[in-house]
Amino acid sequence: MVHSSRELDLCLLAGCGFGLFGFFRGFRIYREYRVLEDTPEVPIRSVAMGLVRVHGKALGEQQILSPITRTPSFFYQVVVEKWETNSKGGGSWRHYVTDADGVNFYLEDANGRVAVDAHCAEYDLVRTGRREIGGLFPSGLQRLLGSRDDEEGRLAAAFGTSGQGVPPTDDELRAYAAHAREHRTVVGVASVASIGNWNLSLSGGASGRFRFTESCIQPGHWYDVTGTCGENPSPKGEGDHNLIMKGENEPTFLISWRNPKAVDNRMRRKAALYIFGGAALTVACAGILLVKEGWL
């Protein structure tokens, strides 16, 4: 009985902590929403130095293959989660590591184009695939699952090997997770494109059940980009002197597949969810704890 009461106290304290974290994170998201709302979209040829917001089609000569579905892309993000089992026999997915990398590309509209360096951005991208390995799922039953979005709606797609190369094996994915976890930062593009040749050890933190969720910036797709416009250090011709990237003084850098209005609405809803949800969770857990201890 004492043990159960102690566990309940710890859960309530944890709930208060998560609630406060969500509450203050909501205000950070709201600040970003205000920045986006106050930054009007401009034609690409009219961008000036400083914070800008543009909407255009992703183009570029150099591409990479994404590490999970081998989709031709300019940039990818892979969120790796690991299944953690609790004392009661259940469990949940916990964040293990996030890997993001790619090459610079151009964003083009009817008026011009501008180079984009997508490193260190906040990504709201189409999910290109999800892969789960290990645990209770036999190798023969594992599937590549995913969905693709465009501006007109979500379209389901089964990921095979046609036109995309052979998807990585389970061992290659474990090696990828171990490598990303070890470096905790960006993985080199050349390495990602050939993870089957890494030949890394699969011991230690790479064992267990993993889930890989991949999203990409793909050629020909339209994106809304809000970031800092600066001087392009590697121009490839006349009119290629600007580069949108993460600024040193302005932290807002968002790349989304949605149109500008949808981006703003999503940010507003997300901020409200964190602020009011975090406050409600904190008050509820604190109230239960105070009543339980006889302080109310």
C-alpha cells in the first residue's frame, strides 16, 4: 500500500513537471506564431537581408537518397524511437535520436529563385515512410509503411523498391541508429546514401525494438520557408547571391509543406494546446496531490 502511494505521488509530481514544461513551451510556440504572422510572404525576387517568408517549388541539380525509403530528396529527417518496457509489462515509444541532413537546394516561384540551407530548421514535412524492426515482429512480417502528402490531400502509398533502390535491411538500420546515436548530430550525406557499407558494430545501444519515421524535402514539391536571408557563400551564377538559412540572432527557421495560411493555423492551435493543456495538467496533478496529502 505504501509502495502504491509512493508511485502515485511520483506520477503526480511527474505530471506537474510535464504540465509546466508544456505550458512554457506553448509560449515559445506562440512567440514563433506571432513572428510568422507578422512576416508577410514576399515574391522570391523581392527578398531582402533579414527575416523573410517565401513560398515556392524545390529545385536543384544535386540530390541524395533518403536513408529509409531511398527516396530522391534534397533533405531528410529521421526520428528514431526505441520501445521501452515498463515494470507492468507494457511500454511506450521513447525518442532515441533524430538525424537530419541533406544538400542545399533552390526555392523557385514565378518571379525568381533563392538558395536554401535547410540545416537546423524546424521541419513540417511529408512523411515518406516508417519502418519498425526488432521486438515482437518477425522479419517476414515487417513492412515499410508510409504516406505521402501534396497540396490537395494525403495519398497512401506502399513503398517498394521500384525506382528508389533497395530499402535497408534490419541490421543496416540498427547500424544507422547506433551511428546516429553515437554522433548525436548530423550524419554525413555520403555515409547515409550507402549505409549498407558502414559495417558498424551492432552491439550496445543498437539492440532492441526501433521505429524509424522519415520525412523529406522532395524535388518538385512546394514549401513555405521562413528564415533569415543572408549572403550566399557559394553562388553559382548571377542572381544567386542570397541564401535562406537559420539566423544567428533570429531563431525562427521553419520549412513546411503546407501553404502559409495552414502553417499559421497549425502554429496557433499547437500553441493553444500546449498552453492550456499544460496548465490543466499541472493544476489537476497538483490538486490531486494536495488533496491526497490533506493540504486542501
